[in-house]
Amino acid sequence: MDKKLQSPTPAKDPKLEMEGETGQKSETEPSNKSRDENMNIGFIGAGNMAKAIVKGLLDSYPGDRIFISAPTDRNLAFFQKLKCRTTHNNNDIVSQCQVVFLCVKPSQCELVIREVTSWQNKLIISVLAGIPLERLSRMMKEDPPPKLIRCAPNTPMMVSRGVCCISPGAGVPVQDTQLALELLKPSCLVVKTVPESQLDAICALSGSGPAFLYMVIEALSDGAVKMGLPRDLAIELAAATVEGSARMVTHTGYHPGQLKDAVASPGGTTICGIHVLEKGAVRALFMDAIEATTKKSLQLRGSQ
């Protein structure tokens, strides 16, 4: 690597850059004051997102403070092994918990909401893709409206490397927003508060983005296999290369273009590979993928 990186402006202290898991802090840092050790936390729905969030919570909350509901015992078995409380009755969750995560499929949302007698005096955190806060509030038919927060998680939360952005509804107190951030943070590298208008693009970038990156890892490993590497080694190296490259971005503070230029020596091997990718318009394709995914999310939201 012949080229040296130019220091970004403003210059960053390398010692500060290495603090924490990502070298960055959330836009809104959770405050421990928002947490009540005796609080019960409920989940309606027992899918992957519920599993990811619960696994993070168990570092701070005992299992008997976490309540899960699902239609079948099969879905609840995972949580029973973690000593969480389980039920088939959604009203049990809402009546016994101060915070309720809605983790059902969007198509099941209206039915689940109708089953619950009252949502009053609860903090409700919706993980439902494509269901705006305004529509969720109308479904609940409560007066005054319940405290609602919409969140956009992603599947890497299952290995405590997730991204999750939240949007609080009108009238949600600051301390409840802080509490939501705190509950999600153990499963995430990045957790931020954003305007709800940004969530469709965030779902495309961080929600669908892992699928796009899995394709990158698969394609890189395919190329390595073509050039003679064993499949298992190729996948291991490709995945580690993507992970390490991401950490270079988050830890150094350099723009991705600067990091790319530092690897691409004049007349070297890397610039030849970059040329091939540019001829294939790879960057435009990724941009188009984010645009298409965002537009589909908006379309689905508009059709509901």
C-alpha cells in the first residue's frame, strides 16, 4: 500500500476513535435514569426480532421480567429456555408490562390490536415494517392516544451487531424515548432517533442492506473459488474482509473513498479490479437497489 491517507478535517484523536465498539456514540445516548429494574417488558410476537432484542435485554433484566406471547408453544420454546414468562394471551402481556414491543407480521397487526382490551398508559414500541405511527394510533382507537414509538431494526441484531433507528410519536416523553434507546442498545452497534419520514430509506439501507452485502460476500468468495481457493476458506476470508473494512470506516473517521484510494496503488492490482467494477456500474447498481427498495416500502405503506 504505497499511498498514505490524508488526515480528515477536523482531525480526530486516534485514542478517541478506538473507544467503544464502533468508535462512535449514538446520536442520543440512553440514560440509566430511564431504566426501572422492576419494570416488566413484553413482546407480542416471538420471531427473530423478538429473539434478538430479548437476548440483549437479558444482560440487564432477569428472565422473569420479560414476557412473551405467541400463538403456539413451538414459537415460545426458545424463550422458555431463557426463563422468560410466556403466554398465548396478548392481553396478559399488555396488562402486566409497562413496555410492549409489537413484533408480529404487518398482516397480523390489526387482528392483534383488536384482541387487546386497552393500550392505555403503556409505552408501545412497534417493529412492524411499513406501518406508520398515525395508522397504528388509529387502529388502537384510544383517547388519549397511546405512547407509540416506531423502530426500524435489522437482522444483525441477532448477533449484537445491529442497527436500529427509532421515531417517537407525538406526545412521547423524552424519558420514554431514552428508555427505548436503552432497551435496544445491547443488540446494536448503532441506535439513533430519527424523523419518521426517514424510516423507509433506513429500512432500505440497514434493513435490506444485509441481503445486499451477503451477495457481495458470496460474489467475492465465488471469485476466489474460481481462482483456486477452497469454498470454506473463501467465504471465511470474504466475510472477515467485509467486517474489517467496515471497522476501518467506523474507527478511523476517514471517508470510504479515502480508504479505497489508500489501497489502490498507481499501476497496481487493486486499481485494475476497481476499473472492472466501474465498467459494470457497480456503485450505480447499489444506489439503484436502495432507491428501488425505498420506493417499494413507500408503495406498500400507501396501499395499506
